[in-house]
Amino acid sequence: MSSYTLNELMVAAAAREIKDREVVFVGMRLPLIAFVVAKKTHAPNAIGLFENGVVRSTPSPELIYTMADPPNILGATQCLGMMDVMALLQSGRVNLGFLGAAEVDRFGNLNSTQVQGKHGMVRLPGSGGACDIASLAQRFVALLEHAKHRLPERVSYITSPGNGDGAGWRKRVGLPRGGPSAVITTKCVLRFGQNDDGEAYLASVHPGVTVDDVLANTGWKLKVAAEVKPTLEPDARELKAIREYDMKGFWTS
């Protein structure tokens, strides 16, 4: 296996979350590349949605930096409005959404609104469409840096709901479908659904990372799967797809 960057590993892990023929809210940064990798490897019939209304059955022909870049418009299946793609969420037709966050907690709740900084409260960009995606997609996956302050037991503000305070919470508040299925960090992959308690557990650790390292850098007593596996490294096809698309490593270096 040739060498790869941590971001390339995370992209490959994210790409594997996409199944063929799924409708995916793509997002930006690493999930953007993950959609390309999935399309070129195991999910050729996946459909990508962008919050600005773009629908794509093929990846954009060249790397994009924002979802409104001309290459993302060129060759798009449809260029709709924001309300049109959000309506697909409401009707339950979106299988998977990718999200980022400043904080993710033990039940998969996401905060992108405000955090306590060294000099007081720091305001962040807020939800955008993230709350809609977390509430209405059939499942969502979050990506973030693994650090104790980024993974608290409870987020300081719930921007986008995960499993609330545990099992059964989503149904009680009127969110009968969806919720977090994975959190891909710079150290590991967390998953949900073990024992149906709504709580995250450690499913795999990235090469070179130990379970103890993950536990020491998580803000709660993280549950651990009976058999923690190493995160699969990117294979040759995945690396080829990543590097042909992000040739200068803008997102993945």
C-alpha cells in the first residue's frame, strides 16, 4: 500500500458510508471528495445534493472550493432552489447527509453555533441546513478533529440533533427516522446503535492510533466494541480517485 495522508484515510472512510443508488447530501471539504470516490468505486449510481439546489448524478468535472463554483453547475442533473432540495429531505428521500461540527457529544448531537473560548463565548457560523439534514435524512455522518474539547459528554449548544439524551428521544420529539450512524474523526470511527441505547461506541481506530489514545482524548467514558478493528486503509482505486480529483491536495494534503 502506498503512503497516504490522514485526510485521504478519512475521505476513504467517508466514501464507504455511501451505498449505491443512495441520495446523499454531500456538503463541502472532505465529504465532497468522498462522493467522488464513492461514484468512481462502489456506488456509481449515487446521487449528490448540494444545499444551494444543485443535483448531480456525476461528480463535477474538476475540483470545487464552494458548492456554487461553475464546475459544480456545469453538467449538473438539475439546478434547483434551496427549498427544492430541502423538500427532498422532508419527504424522506435523502438517505445520507454529511455534516461537520465544532462539537459532537456521546449521543451524536452536533454544535456549530457557539463554544466557550479562552476569552468568552465564541460565535460560530451556525446551522445553515445542518439541522434540517440531521433531523430529516435517513441517517447522517459527521466528520471532525478528534480532541477532548471537540468531543464533550454534552455539547454546549445543540445546533443539530443526534439522539438527544438517549434511546427513544428522536421519536418522542417527533423525529421518527434518522439520526447519527457514524462519526469519523482524525483518530477513529465511532458508531451508534449498539444495544439500541443511542450512544456512540468505538468501532475502529486508524492505523497507528491506540484505543487508549482515543479514550484519553474523548470527553466521556466512551463505550468500546467487543472487537475494535483497524480502520481500513485507502486502497489503490480510492487513492487514484482522490488524487486525480484533488491533484494539488487542497482538501486532502
